[in-house]
Amino acid sequence: MKKVNEKITLEEAFEELDELVKIMENSEIPLEQAFDHYKKGMELLQICNQKIDLVEKNVLVIDEKGNLNEF
């Protein structure tokens, strides 16, 4: 199993997670392969969380006076 690339976009990570879930739900795969998919999914979730945290820290809000403020 390949290591998850941290340069992956959030959208790509969500797509890969969706595919992993479909594989694990809809097929009878060996237990070892299921654990590999689970591990990759957890790595993808960690990357998603990091990217979402970064976006949340950088979100700017326009107040009623038109000034930009960090959220």
C-alpha cells in the first residue's frame, strides 16, 4: 500500500475516502487488505483535518463596516 501524499487536495482526499468506504462495504476482501484500507483512510482523515484546520485559521469575515477580520 502506498503512503498517502500530503500534497493531495481536500477534494481528492474525500474522493479517495469515498472509494475506500465503497470497497470495504461492497466486497469481500481479505482481513489484511481491509486493515490496509483502514490505515490509509485514517491517514487521509488526518490530512483532511489538518487542511480544514488551516482553512479555518485563515477564514476572513467582512464586518458591517467592510473591514476584514479573521474568523
